[in-house]
Amino acid sequence: MKIVVADDSRAMRMIVVRTLRQAGLGGHEVLEAENGREALELVGEHRPDLILSDWNMPEMTGIQFLQTLRARGDATPFCFVTSEGSEEMREQAAAAGALGVIAKPFTADSFSDVLSSVVTS
Amino acid sequence: MTVPYEFDEVREDLEKLLGDVLRSVLGEEAEPLPEGVDGPPAADDDRPAVSVLAIVDDADGTRLGVRVRVTGRLAHLLAARMFATEQPDSEDLLDAVGELGNIAGGNVKALLFGSSGTARLSLPSAALGGAIVAAAVPDEAPAPAVVRAVVLGDVAELTLLPQMAADDLVWPPVVRPEVLEAQP
């Protein structure tokens, strides 16, 4: 599998990749992007199987990234990993076609719960 | 423009929030430090690290600064664990402390502005060694709310700064949906 991880924090991209491994969902090719616009380009080039994206990012936010993908007819499974897990954002994410929202701080179990249906180890 | 909380009512929530954030990024338990109690002193040559964000509610102009401050030693430990390296450099420290602030800021926003569809969170600005991060507060602003925790023998501090100036911080873009749909 190919997984795109989009987050403006290098630290958080590393933590996301490590948590995937801890959740038993590691061993996949991971492509990293610093914002939604970079991630959009990666998706076009590499056709990933899953996208994990922060919400608040410079250049293009996570929700803008998701809305742009879906407007193009791209249905790649998409999950937010964000420090803001309010009900309103979860509703907005679901309405835009996200698989779910994993709120920071998170655990390996949070990843398993949301992603095990789309990621195989 | 209002302060979106009564500090006494949210103190416990803020202490829990700070403890949860520290536990998640360090994998260590954090003990709340009661108000007025001195925590363990930092080393004389310690260079603290600070991360600052702001939450702005466009509906009523409410501005709230969120500042996380840790000792230099704790910032070093944090970066070492986040990046799995024994010798994190300054960039690693800034990124690690910035992300610590980002997680705290997002959780503060969810706690205090959860029902607001108009509140926005800035990106974090981090600094090392006591350098000043944009955090100007007018004289007439309500007093800051401060909670502290001790983790690995060092103090971490979360401060809410009502009416903090937020123009110098970095903000995620606001783009109208119709613009997005027009993109190729």
C-alpha cells in the first residue's frame, strides 16, 4: 500500500508513521507532504491507497485538500489526524467524504479503530 | 469581545489537557502543579522553549492566545523522543515544541470554542532560549490563566492569554469552496 501523510510538522509526520507501525499497520510505502497543495500533487503522481492529513496547514488546509480531491472525483480513503476534534469538525469532515477524524493526542488504538478496515498489515 | 471561560470552571479541564498532551508526546505521566507551589527549579543555564498560537472567533472578535512553555531540558527530551535521535538540533527542538503547542492549542479550541463554527486556530510559532514570540497583550486584558505540570522532573506551563494580538502569527488559508471546485 501507498500512504500519503500530510502535516506541516515534521515531528507529527514521524509520530503518525510510528503510530501506524505500533498499531500493527506498518510496512507500507509512506509519502510525506508539508501541506495540502503538496499532498494534492503527490496524490496525482502516486495514486495512494490512503491519505492521512492534518487539518490546519499552510498553503492549503486539510479540508480544502479533501474537498478538492472529491470535486475531482478522487475517492481515495481519507482520514484526518488533527489537534482539533470538535463535533462540528467531525461533521464537516464526514460531509466532505472523510473516513474519520483521529484527534491528537492519539494512541495506537485510535489508529486501529479508524483505519483497520482500509489498511492491512 | 469576551473571554470564553471562567478560569476556575475550566482549571481542572486545562490541567487534564496539559497532562494528556505531555503524556501522549513523551509517554510519561505528568503531575499537575497546584497554584502557588514552586515546581522543581530549572538549571541556571537552562534555555526555555516556547510555542504560541492564537484562537480568533470572527463572529465576535474574541482573541485568545495559547502559550506552552517548557524547560530547555524538557524540549530536548521531547525532540529526542519525537525524532528518535539522541542529539536533536535546534530545528528539531522548534518543530517538537511547535507541535506540542499545536496539540495543546487544538484541544483548547475544542474545549472552549467547541460549539463555535467561526473560531479559527493559527499555526504555532516556536522560539528557543527566551526569544520573544508574538504574544503582546493589551494592559486592560483580563489576567492570563496558567496551569502547570511536572513531567520528568521539569515544569511545563500552559497559559491562556485573553485579547492577545494575533496578526503576527501564521494562519492557514481561507479559501472559498467555489475556488476549490474550479481548480484543475
